[in-house]
Amino acid sequence: MDQTQDLSGSRLAHAWAELQAHARDETPLDADAYRLAFADPEFLLRRETRGIRFQLEMLKPDLAQHEQGIENTIVVFGSARFPAPEQANEALKQAEESGDQAALALAKRHLRNAHYYDQARLFARLVAGHSNACPPAERLFICTGGGPGIMEAANRGAQEMGAPTVGLNIVLPHEQSSNPYVSHSLNFKFHYFALRKMHFMMRAKALLAFPGGFGTLDELFEVITLVQTRKARPVPIILFGSEYWKRLFNFEVMLEEGAISPEDLKLFQYVDDPQVAWDSIKRFYKL
């Protein structure tokens, strides 16, 4: 027994070496009955192993965030299609030069909505500036869907303040790639929407929803429903951009028809200023 062993060494060395070799040599990992089950991608992608994939998508981001001290987040939702003001101005200039009326109308709309980008960016800077001065256990981190638009703006604002920033991206056929402002070690990719939404809520201490489309609404109403039904603890739910949200939804109709209770309208609030949104969260937690 002359050979010594590292107690911290992996017991899965052979399986890991095999996977690395295939990646290095760019050889396909075909189905192989003799391959270890967890090192067989064909097996892991079968319909019958879906439950295992659920568990893996649950564990990987959870363990990584815990190891990096990410326990409390403020989740920022919003449209992936609202550009930064500098991009909107450049697109407007090009549209005016082209004379294309459809492109001009689109560029004007983008410019109109670009101010939301700046406001999401400023809100994230406020959060990160506060948290940078807090003990590690009390820090709040910006978390987004990791994509462009409002998500990029929030990740960008936090990064500009030197704070780690989380992105929970989703694989889609037409969008979306990860924005460049998500911290590399906190940039996660999901296949399942359900697991992604669960991760949003697992660490969320507040939700800030900017104007957005179906994805934003899906995430917003899941959070409202979880809090309403007490499946999740109460957190500040802030609808940023009162003109947009009140034009989009008439919650009073739901109240008049008895579909919700009067106290349900207190589950969220409208805000039009990043500082007011941040002050509301600070009051809720007495920060």
C-alpha cells in the first residue's frame, strides 16, 4: 500500500476522463450500453429520464449560487425588445436616412420605450450601491432572465457598480442569447420554463416588473399567484411604469366581478421612479 490517495479526489475520474476525451477529440457520444448511465447523453435525454433532468436543472444553479454567496435577490423582469437609448437613437438615425416608413415607425417606438432601459439600469445601480456596503449575508443581488432589453439594463447597472449579477437564461428557438453584463459564474441556461421560474422565486426578496410581453406577464402573475395563495412569502411586487400597466390591465373589473378580493389589490404597487421603487423595498425590509 505504497500509493497514497487524495481524500478530496473524485470517485468519478474514469467517467469524467471519458467525457473530456470525447469533447477534446470532437467525437460524438453515441448511445453505448456499456457506458456509465450518468455519462451517457443519449440515455439522459430520453423521455423517461425527464425527472432526472428536472432535478439537475434544480440543483446546478442552486448549488452554484449558494457557493458564491447569492442568497437574496431582487428579480427584474421586462421586455427583451426595449433597447438602450444609444441603440434607439442610432436606429432612428438610420431609419430617417433610409426613408423606410415602417422602419421609421418602429425606430420611434423603440426610442419611446428606451427610457425604461435607463430606469432599470439606474434601479440596479441603487440596489448594488447599497449592497456593496453590507455584510455578505445581507447583500441583495440583481437577478434577471439574462437576456437583452430590460434584463440587460438591470444586469448592466449592477455590473457597473462592481456587484455580481445573476442571469437565468432560457433556450428559445428565436431568442435569446445571454447579455454581456451577467457575471460569468452566475450565467445559467435552462431548458424548462417551470424550473427557471422556480429559481426566480427561491431567492427573491422583491420583484420589479417593467413593461413587457407574454414572458413578463407569465412570470409576474406566477409570483402574484404564489403570494396570494400563500405558497410563497410576501415580497414587494412592483409594477414599474404605471401608464403601461394600467392601460394593459383593469384589475378593478376582477374585483367588481368577485374574481379577486379587495386585499389582493394590495399585493402589488405601481411605481414610476427607480428611487421610489428602491425606497419601497427598503421600507418593507427596514433597511
